Amino acid sequence: VPRNVLKRVLGLYRKKGWTPVVAPEIEFYLTRPNLDPAKPVEPPMGRTGRRVVSRQAYSMMAVDDYGPVIDDIYDYAEAAGLDIDTIIQEGGAGQIEINLVHGNPIRLADQVFFFKRLIREAALKNDCFATFMAKPMQDEPGSAMHIHQSVLDKKGNNIFSDDKGAETDLFYSFIAGQQTYIPHAISFFAPYVNSYRRFVAKGSAPINLEWGPDNRTTGIRVPISGAEARRVENRVVGMDANPYLALAASLACGYLGMVKGLEPRMAMTGEAYEQPRVLPRSLHGGLDLFDGAPELAEVMGAEFCKVFTAVKRHEAEAFMEVISPWEREHLLLNV
């Protein structure tokens, strides 16, 4: 069903003569095997004998230290016919990012789905776990599935750029659609109770939906590029999201912005963390926001959205029935 939801959204683009092009990023943590949910997650031992390697994003230290896992990921991907653009270290201890080659949204969602299985198998072969949980460790940044998005016309030209290479009205309307509708669609980008722990200021994740050129503190980033490669990056999506639904929802937000001719707020040049929080702090809050955008449900399919939100409300209620160790530690003998 999630695959059909994405097909439905792509069909709406097709009726306008548009073809979306996307490139998801896959972030994940390698961890020690952990079969006890009461114990914190820890990074695995690297080849150098260190458990915590450099936390510097784009460094090669973690990629080198966990080289056998990375080598197996490359080998498995080649055997499966899956394309990898780059593999780099992210900002957490044992956190890795895989960038995929941009292309058709259905094909890229399929690749994310297969890659998650492939990465887990490569990790298990090397006596560690791979987790795509949005926030597996309290003091480390969360894992995202940033989505780069552009749209082509019938001639294969990027509709975000005009003949002179400047930004088009459709480009700005796509951004405005993301700003307007991502809060309502947040349960597709952050579908679990843990997902919302990732949205922490200064934690390599957005807390609002400002936008700006090459600004990684914003929820919506426009990477530096030439006119042909002009694109919009949705930085809200967590790695725990279903890739079909995340792509469908993100493209739906942009679609609504373009067909409605929405206008974005002024671009952010400073730190977006200094601006007010817009993203909800809980799954309950995200689901409540979804109810306020019936046009989004119409684009994605009203019947599916009704079932999806019902299931997610049940999960949120089940979580609320669990008494956490934090509550016992701070409240048992103190209230």
C-alpha cells in the first residue's frame, strides 16, 4: 500500500507534465549487539580497538575503523545492482551516511528499502548491529533520511530554474508548500514516539521550517548548485520513516505549494535554532496537526490516511501506558 500512495502522488505530478527526481540519504548507527532493551546502546569496537571514534562529520575515521562492514556493504550493493554515490561518516559515534544516486522516486524508495536489509546483514556478519532508529542514543545526534527534490518538465528541464538560470516561481512555491504542509505531514516523516526525540536544537536536526541556501540549521535547505541541479532538501525526515510514505508526503507538500501558488517566508541567513519551534514534540501532536490539512489527505489518499492515523494513534496510546525508568527514578520516592 505505501508504494501505491507514492504512485498516486506521482500520478498527480504526471498530469501537470512534471517528473520529480529525488535523492534520499541513509543515516544509521553501527552498535554493539544489544538484546536487552533496558540497556543503553553503545558503539561497537573498531579495528583500532576504540569504541568511540571521531564524531567529526565527513571524516573518514569511522569509515576506516569499521572498514570490514563498509566493504561488505559495497560488495552486497554491487551484487544486488544497487547504486551508491558516497559513504561518509556522520556526526555521531559509529554513525554512517550513505548517499544514493538521484533518480525516479519509486526506484529510490525501493533502494532505501533494500539497503536497510543489506546494511543490517553486513553489520551482523561483522558482529554488530545496524540501527535506523531516529534517536538510538541520548547524547548523540539522531539519524535522518534527508530528501533532495527537484522536478523536470516534459523536455527534461528543471522547472526550478528559468532559461537564464535564475530561480522560478515554481521553485519558491515548492519551498512554500514544504513550509506550509510539512507540519501537517510530520507523522509520515516522524512515525514513531522515538522520532520526536531527534528534533532538538543544536542536535543536527531542525526544530522549525525556515529555509535558506546551504543552511543546515533549517528544516528546508537549498544546496549550492548550478541551475540544472537546483533542488530542495527536506531535512525533517527521520531514518525510521517508511521511504515510500516519506517521499510521497514530501512531494505532496511541494505539489500543493506549486498548484496553489504559495509564497515562502524570507530565506534564513543565520541560525534557524534561534527562531521559534514549529515542529511538534510528540506523535500525538503530529497526528493532531494532520487533521488540520484535509487537502493533504486528498492528495495522498483519504482512505489510506484514515487507516494510517488510526494505527499511529493506537501506537501512541500504547506508549503512554508504559511507565519509564526515568519516571521511577525521579518520582517514585520524591512526590
